[in-house]
Amino acid sequence: MDCDFIELATDLAGDDAENITFPDTASQMGTLRVALVHEWLDSYAGSERVVEQILLCFPQAEIYTIVDFMAESERGFLGGRQVHTSFVQRLPFARRLFRLYLGLMPVAVEQIDVTGFDLVISSSHAVAKGVITGPDQLHVSYVHSPMRYAWDLQHQYLRQAKLGRGPKAIYVRWLLSRLRQWDVRTSTGVDIFVANSSYIARRICKAYRREAVVIHPPVDVESFSAISTRSGYYLVISRQVPYKRIDLIASAFAAMPERRLIIVGEGPERASIVAAAGKAENIVLLDAVPHLELVRLMQSARAFVAAAEEDFGITTVEAQASGAPVIAYGRGGAADIIVAPGGSEPPTGILFHEQSVAAIIEAVERFEKFSPAIFPEACRNNARRFSKEAFRRRFLALVRRALRDRHMATVEAAAKPPETRKLEKLAA
């Protein structure tokens, strides 16, 4: 099956998207009964930022999660709402180890009762999309990613967890197989899939054979600003984990002593990054920095560098919002974000297509060639496509259109003679 997600994304991204309406019925937007199902609440991260904006679209929504251990200091985006949790919340050691109950989570999400709602929105990177809905309910699933560890990244996760062989490895592989079967089966209960990037839309197509509308996640671009004067250093800001491939960037810049590199972040890969940098005097490693310092570093950087295959890449958008050009690995979400030279739009960065030291060096040299044509204001204007306001406008437009289409289908079906409806039912 060829999944036609690009055209759908373009269709909803236009300036007139917010003007889509549906006929005057009892289910107007303000009176819709809305349930929002999110996997779990334990920290305010990327998926929670999406939840925050959906709640602003539908302030009447009730929230359901498998577990809720969010700290009081991070709960402001919930607006004081009560959070309904599942039985996993009460299991032993759930506060610290709830992810170990993954095998029970399909059962837990299927026990969430949303029968009283008109619209069910799931925010899903694992099991939330499996919530059970009825034929007269609209289920929109915003997918941050299909379960990475159960699908195409299974072998990578097993290697990192050192689960190559043994009884525990056999059990985990069996569990992941069962999760894949459940994941495909429950995909039929979703009316509309929304992906956070074209890359994730392709993963949805591969896993579920379903089309997906692309609505990029919201980024707080207004917290960043561009300046006209930039320094001579290249910049990496990232959690230091294996898939980010910061070691490759460090190795590349160690081979380019004339190019300064600042790496900001913390994580388990710190030792390998230090080893890759070696004794290169042009590479500086910093721990995590406060937000204001992070903004200043982005504003002044000659370019932001990223080598990971990301689902989307919020930090990349933040760099663009700061006016920084971006040099990024061209698979994953970066392909949606960066405007490469050669097109009709002003360029905002350079993409490379192989995770290797040689490819990064070549991309930096290519950037140096094109850098005079990459302007801070073009980068910032590009980032505005991913603002919180743009997300809300597009998400509301999607729901309005779906409600309108459903309403019109119901009206058309009711207008048909009983004999026609009976024949169509028999034919189906």
C-alpha cells in the first residue's frame, strides 16, 4: 500500500486551514465531550508539550493515563485537571519501575472507559492508540512514533540492553512479538492517524498500512530570537546517548582543527565523546547549561550540528528560531525542518546522508561554501512553521474537517431510501 501522507499534510497546512467548519449540530467544538489519552505522565518532555497544546485546543477535555507520577513543579500545563489513571498506578514499585509493566499496558489502556465522549484523542508512542472506542466516536491518534523497540529498532534496543541470548532475552523477544500483533490489531480502531513528521508517517504506513496526516509538534519558537552577528564556533546541544552519534561529530571536528566545536549536554556516552575528541584543542565540552545561556550559544553559533536520526528534532527547530543554520543528518525529521540549497525557498542549512565522519566533514565544507547565502532571518522564518500557534491551528482544522465529513456522511446515509440502505448493507 502506498500511503498518501504528503498530500494530506500539504492540504491542511495552508493559510485557510483554520476556516474549515462543519454544519451546525449538537457537537459544536465548545460542547464536544473530549477525552485525551496519554501513555504516562512522569516528566514534562516533548510529548507532554503536544498534550499541553491539545488541551488548549480543547479546554473541556478529560485526561486519562496509565500512570501519573508527574512532579507538582511540572504539572502547570495540566491546568489543575484531574488525571484518571489505570490499575498499573497501584502496582508494586510502579513509581520507579512502571516501564517494566509494559506487558500489562495493552490491557490497562483497553480498560480505560471513554464511552461517554464524542471525540477521543490519543497521544501515543507506545499503547495509547489502543484505547477502545465505539462506531459513533471519532478517534484521532497523534503518534509520536510507533513503538520503536517493538518495530524497526527492536534489534538496536536488544543490543543496547544486552539481551542477545538467555531466558530473559527469549521472554523479551516473545513479548515484543505479542506487542506487534496487538499494535497492528488496534490500529484499526483509529479513525485518523496524525504523525509528527513525514518520517513517522512512513513508519505508520509500514507498521499499520494506514495513511497519516503530518502535523509537526509545537515548538516554543518565541523563546528564541535571532541576532545578525555570529561567532566562529559550531554547536552541538544534545543528550549524550548512543543514537545521537555525537562521537562522530567529535571525530569529524578533531580532523578539522581550524573549526571550533562546542558540545553541550550530559549522558552515558560522555566517555566515548571525550575519547573521540581526543586531545583536539578546538573542541570544548560543557555540561547542561541554563536556558538563557543555551539561547545565547545558539544565537552566536556559526552553525548547529546534529547527526542523529530523529523522529522530529525540536532542538533543531530551536536552533533555527535562534537564527542558526543547521547541518544535520538528512534522514528522519530533519528532512522536514531544514531547507537545503537549490530550492525555491531561502536555504536554512545543509543535509548529509550518511552517518560517518567523512560525511560530516564534507557537509561542513559544503556549508562553508553556501554559508553567505544562509541568513539568520530566513532560519527564523523557517522555524515559525513549527510554532505552537501553527500546531493548534492545524490540529483544530483537522478535527473540524473530520467532524464535518462524519456529519455529512451521516446526513447522506439517512437521506437514502430504506431499500437502498438494505442493498448496500447486503453488498458490504
